[in-house]
Amino acid sequence: MSSDSKKPTPKPAAKKPQEKPVEIPAFEKGISDKIVEKFGDKIEVAFVKKDRVRINVSKENVHDVAEFIRDGLNYDHVESVSGVDYPQDKEIEVVYHIGSYSDSSLERQILILSTRAQREENPIPGNDATKLPSLRDIFYSVEFHEREVFEMLGVYFEGHPDNRRLLLPEDWADLPPLRKDFAIKGR
Amino acid sequence: MTAELPPGLALQKVDERIMTLNVGPQHPGSGHMRIVVQIDGDYIVACDPDPGYVHRGEEKMAEYRNYITNIPHLERPVIHDSCNVLYPYVLGVEELLGIEVPERAKYVRVIASELNRCIYIMYWLAIYGIFLGHSTMFMWPAGDRELLIDLMEKMTGARVTHAHFVPGGVRNDLPPNFEDVCLRQVNYFEKRIKEYAAVFYDNPILISRTRDTGILSRQDAIRLGTTGSVLRASGVDYDLRKKEPYDVYDELDIHTNVMKEGDSYARSRIPWLDMIESCKIIKQALQKMPKSGSVRVKLKPNPKGKNETVYKRVESGRGSLGCYVVSDSKPEPYRVKLSVPSFRNLIALPYLLKGEKLGNMPSVYWSLNYWPVEADR
Amino acid sequence: MSVIAPNFKLSEFIKSLLDNAFWGVLLMVLVGIPAVMMVLFFIEMPVINGELLTPFLALTWLADPSRILPVVHAFMATDMFRVMAFPGFGFAALLAAGTIFVERKMLAKLQLRVGPFYCGKIEGILQLMGDGLKLISKEIIIPAKADKPLFWAAPVIFVGAAAAFVALIPVAPGWVVADVDLGLLGVFAVIGFFPIITILSAWSANSKFPFIGGIRALFQMVSFEIPLILSLLGVVILTGTLNLSEIAASQSSFPWIVFLPIGAIVFFITMLAELERIPFDLPEAESEIVAGWLTELSGMMYGLVQLGTYLKLYAFAALFVVLFLGGWNGPMIVPPFPAEILTDGIVMGPITAKIPGLPLFTQEMLNGTLWFVLKTVGVIFFILLPRGVFPRIRIDMLLNLGWTKLIGLAFVNIFIALGLLYAGVLGPGGLQ
């Protein structure tokens, strides 16, 4: 469907709404328009679908954008923080799924905020360039999610108060396991 | 390197008055996790949950299997709620593959997922009972749960790990005469769980013990991003079955149970009310279900997903359960992330236990509707 | 198809049996009988029916009931019998074992389960024996940093204290191990031992969960001892004695629960707390502190503590019966011993057996024991019942209950007793 078949990035998916502009729902479009209006070129709207808006941000701007999402758009909690490893791009993507309980019009909406950190070939979790600003001071609910992403992909969140391991054993000395170069035996 | 440890990794200095208790992983009151509790006398001054003892790398495994073979292992995090834990993944894969599900299959899914919700809550309630020292409340739900497990066995062929939902519908059609048996069992079950009020929920000792302990205010429940019964016990009316209806939930009449108190008692009562509500939903679905028709769309072997990302969520027995699937046009998903309610509710544990008495730890901990295996995935 | 013993030969099996029998007989003749004789040589044997009871005579009498019964009579009069068997340890242990069995079955019925079922043909009646064997055969693990002498001693002292408690209970008129004038004070003294044993055991284990459990037990027992003692003062005021046998005998017309229901209720609640039964089982609250002060005990050490706990349960229930429910008093329902057996002997066809010394127990004693057991079983049933109905309460609620409500009620009870006494309803010149 997409011309870019070599690389699995979510960016090509951004072209999809433009292929069928009829399907863009008005309310979700309004949300993305507000963000675009505020930040302009600093962000990229990946797609606008029913109940889902996806925004790609560089790591320098992610803190500001998140702050605007909370204060300007009434989103109040993060449902999930997922790390996705892209070895070909030498990047690790961190995706925040942000929702809202307090605003009744946003109850079915999920705003997907994605940002990317630099990826190291030989990671030293916490002491290499794979770093992102933590969103914990904006969304308190990311605390455990960011700890999980740190141990599973080695993305260190600067400003996070508690960077211990969560799920992995304390003596885990291998690669962060959700990186693509951590291979499962026999597969 | 020792001098420059990142925040959170350095060793802490602890007062001599403080005793550190390792509650778990081998402890009758912890489940498969460890709660490091620091107590001063009878009061908890700090609590640090340490999950991960049953981490099985479901997300990593999912990257190596194709969309269909992922089904049996992705339901393992909560085998008691296996239909619901699989549901968002199946919905997501259906969107990625572009499949439309037959009407009858949607109703079968609703019935299965509501039955599963009851099965899960019964198990949860049993453990809540034994955590409070009420052994009758351990045995009754564990026994009455068998009714529904028998139903699920009739429907799917397995007692707990059903693997019943597949992209495009459900694996098998209902057995003949299932509707009557289901209606009869569910009617009895509903009558039976209402009796629990007399022995458990209206018990004065239980009420005096759990009222006003571990209070989670509405603001904090939202700020901490809790979900499910924890959120609804704090006065937030949020149920995905109603707010973002999937499959045929928009055609059914669903009542959301909300309580304002936000204490352990409210958090423990909400799942029980949910079960009664689930019984009503099952009866409605049995009535409205098309009596015949296909239950499954035939898939191509090894289907490939669109080059897209999809995030789907359902209301499970513990709260909203999301699944984020990244596809790269291959038969295997590029990344599957389960955003599980237990993991989201866990963040409230240190917050709630701070300043509580040690005796309240089990009731507060288990009232979070927490399933350790699910949080570890 | 599998065969259990593929190399089985009947001849070898019979040979092995005969071998075993041969060695058994040989060892008995060469070692067993001489050992018994040598031991008996140093023991002073009683004189029965004008004959010195030599070992040979005793062995020959075993076959003749008319001659063995006086021996049994002589034995029953000894302190040994009272301590080991009837009003003492054996009787209490039997009732305690019955309690455990009834508790399991009753709780199982309450919770829609079966309970013990397979061990023993009838309803799992041998389950307790199986559990005991299991506990005996288990390894005893001592924590590395435990204070070993104290840790070893604690379960034994616990059983000892419980047995001492049992010894003070009068079961039937004249049937009590230790008939002391200050019996009730003795009871208070023995009850005061339990928190000390608990905290010693918990402290010596040198582990956190037993420590918390021991501290909880100490809090609980000490704070409930005061209402316990106060609630019994009413009975003492009305009877004017501390001797438990006299207290029981004083209730021949009516039990004290009629006049002192508040005291009985307070005593029952404090009893539950002293016994660490649900809803007051905080020292063993498993979801909080594993098994409380029992956490580090293993094998038969745990078994001993359980035995002590159930002996204590029996003793408390018996104390309740003695103090409030009239002890052994009750209508005479045991039929008198048939007189024709005494006069004519037992006639079995052509044979007539005249057996001297036959009524082994008097009618009063049998009747008293029957009533006592019936009442005790009833009280035990009510002690067991809350376990199926109530959840555990919290330590602060427990202390609040003990220090404010129960002590207040116990004082109300004392005032009621004093009022009855001074109004002349009871006591000297009154009804009794």
C-alpha cells in the first residue's frame, strides 16, 4: 500500500489519511489542528483516525508538547508507554498513549505521542546517548511505564526520580531484551 | 561510576527505627511479587512494589510468531480472564487485516468475555476473602466459579485457557442448546452471588476494617492513571464498554457501577457489582444474538498486516486493557505491547500504603484488583 | 502392564514371614521378658486381695476379669492415672483431637466442601493421625541465628502450660487433677504464662515476621487478660470461693450465666482473643505476617504448638462451663449400674461370671462427665463457629475493644454481682 516498503516506520502510515481525506473525523482533526497551530513545524501529525490522533515529535520538543497536551487539551493520564526498536534507523521510538478521564468529550480519544531517541550499538543503559526527557513531572502515571522502557530498551529518562529495574532481575547483564538484536534462542 | 549513580539507583540510608519487611515473593499475602515495606511500629512509611517474578517476555515472543500463533500465548498473562486479555489484540489484528466480523460472532464474544470477567472476579474475590482472613469467602467463590467454568468449557472446550477469539470471529460456534444452559446457570449464579452480601459485604467487621482505609481521591485516581474498578470506586464514571463500545456493546444496555468513597471497601465492592451487571449483559446478549449464522471469517494462511500501527482497548475484569500492535507488512507483528490494567493500577500501591497500618496492607493491595502475572506479562 | 512386585514368590514370602516371627520370638524370650522382669524386680508391687502382685501373678490375672478389675481400680486411684488419662492430659487430648476433626468437617460443610475424606474409611476420621505422623516425620529446621535453647524450649513449655491449665479443670465431682483452693488464681497465673512463651519463642527465632507476630500476641493477650480476670470476679463474688470444684458445685440449682450474662459474654470474647481464634487471629495473620510467631517453627515443634493450642481451647471451654454453665451439674440421665450383675453376675447361657469390683465408675461420676462433655462440646462449637463467618480484625480495633468496651462491661458485671449479693438475692441467706 505504501511506496516505502523497505522500512517499517509508522511515518508512511501518515500518508494514509491523505489518500482518503473523506474519512478524517472532524473532532479528531480539531485536536490535531490545535497542536499544529501551537507548535507548527516542530511536530508532525502522523495520522488522524477515528478516536486516534498520532503525533511525532523530536525529543527536544516532547516535554513542551506533552505539557501543552495536558494543559491546553485536557488530557490527564498516560495509558501506556511503549518502546519500539528500529535498528535500521539507529533509533528507538517511545510511544505515549495519552487519554483523558476528566474531559467527557475526550473519553474515547487516545492521543498518541511518539518520539525517538538515538540508538547505540553497544548499549550501556543509563550511561550512553540513548536518552529522552522524562514526562513524569507532567503525567505522573508514566512512572512505572518509563522504568519498564528503560530496562527493556535501555532508554534513560532524564529527570525520572527512580530509575531502578522493575521487571527484570537485578543481575541482568545482557542486552535490554526488547531490542531487536536480543535474539530468542532457537528462533 | 560508584559516585555518579543515576537518581533512584543509589542506596538509601534508613533510620534505625524503621524495619524493612520483604513481603514476598514467597509470602501468603503477596502473590507473585515482592512488596518491600518499611514500617515504623505498625505504620508503613514507605512501600516499593517489585514485580517481575513471573515476567515471561510475552511481548518479545509475540515478535517471533505470526498473527495467529500469537493467540495462545498472549492470553497467558491472566488465564482466568483469557478472553478479555486477548480481546484487544484480536480487535487490533482485525483492523490491521481489514476483516469484518460476523454479527453472531460478536455476540458470542460478548458472552464469552462477560463470563470470563465473572470467572476472573470470582477468583479475585476468593483471594480477597482469604487475605482478610475470611475462609468462607475463599471457598464460596472458588466453588461457584465452577458453574461458569463449565459453561466456558462447553463453549470453548477448555476450562481456563480458551484461545477462543481469533481474528475474524471466534474459533467455534456455540454447542447446541448452549443458550438454555447458559441462561439457567447464569440465573442461578446471579442469585448465588447476591448471597455474598450477607456473609461478606454487609459483615460489620469487614466494613469497619476496610472503610476509610487506603483512600484514593478522585484527583489522584485520575493523576495516577488508574483504571477499572479502582477508578470507578473513586467516583470516575469510566467504563470502556460504555465510553468506547467495541463489537456489540453499544447495542446492549450497560450500567456502570460508580462509588464515591475511594476506600478499600468501595474498591472491593465494585467488582462484585460488576459481576451482577455482567449477568444482566449476558442475558441481554443471549436474547439479542442472531440464532444462526457464521461465526468466523475464513482467513488466508499466514496473513500479512497493513503497514500501520493500531491501539485497541477493551474493558477487562480489572480495567481498560490496551494493545498496541506495530505491523510492518510481514506475517509477524513488528511489536506487540500490552498495556495492562494491573500494571497501571500498581502505581497506586506505594501511594496508598504510605501511612497505612501494616494490617491494612493485604486489603489495600488486593483491592487494587491487581493480578501479578498480568503486570509482569 | 506393570506388576507391583515382578519377582514375587509365595514360598519366599512365607519364609520371610516365618523369619520375622522367629526373630521376634527369639528377641522377646532372650531380651524382652528378662528386661521386663528385671524392671519389675525393682518396683514395689501393690497387695491386691491379700496377695502380693508379682509379675507372674499379674500375667496370669490378665486372662481373668474378676482379678484384673481390682488392679485397674488400684491404678485409677493413683495420681498417675489422673494426670495421664482421665481428667488430665489423655481426656483433654482426646477432646482436642475431636475438636480438630469437628472443626475441619464443620467448616468444610459451611464452605460447601467435603473436608477430610480419604484417610480412614469413614469421613476421613484418621486424617488427624496422618497429619500427626507427617509432622513427626518432618525435618525440624532451626534458623541459623536463632537462640537455640529458647527456641527448642518454647513449644514444649507451651504444651506444658496448656497441660497445667487442663490440670486445674474439675470434670466430675472429685475428678480433678489438682484440686487447689486458689484454683482460679492458678488459672490466671497459667494464662499469664502464654504471652511470655509467645514472645520468647518469637524473639528467639530472630526473624522479622515471628517478631511482629510475637509483639502482636503480647499486646493482644495482655490487653485481654484484664477484662478476662475482671469478668470472672463476678462469679467469685457470688460464690465466695476460688476453688473451681466448689464453684462448679455451687451451681447445682442454676448456672451463673442466668445472673451474669454480661460476664459470660465478656469472658467468651476474651477467650476467643486469648485463643487467637478468628476474628482475633492477628498474631498468626497469614496474609500480613506469614504465620506470625509460628513462622519459623517446623515439624513436630509446630505440631506441639498446635497440640498446646487445642488443649488450651479445651481448657478455656471447660473453664467457661465450670464458671458459667454449671460444670458437671445436670439431671441424672445415666441409668444406674444393673444391680443383678453385682448380685448374680453375668449369665451367658450355661456360664455365670461373677465379677467383683465391677462398677468401675460411680453413677454420679459418669453423669457428671457426660454433662460436662456435652456442655464443653457446645461451647467449643461456638468457639469454632466465628471462623466461618468473620474476617480478621485489625490490631488497633482489637486493642480498642479490649481496653475500653470489654473492661467497661466487666465492671458492669461486677456491679451486677455486688448488687445481687447485697440485695440478698444470692449468697448467704439468699437463693443459695
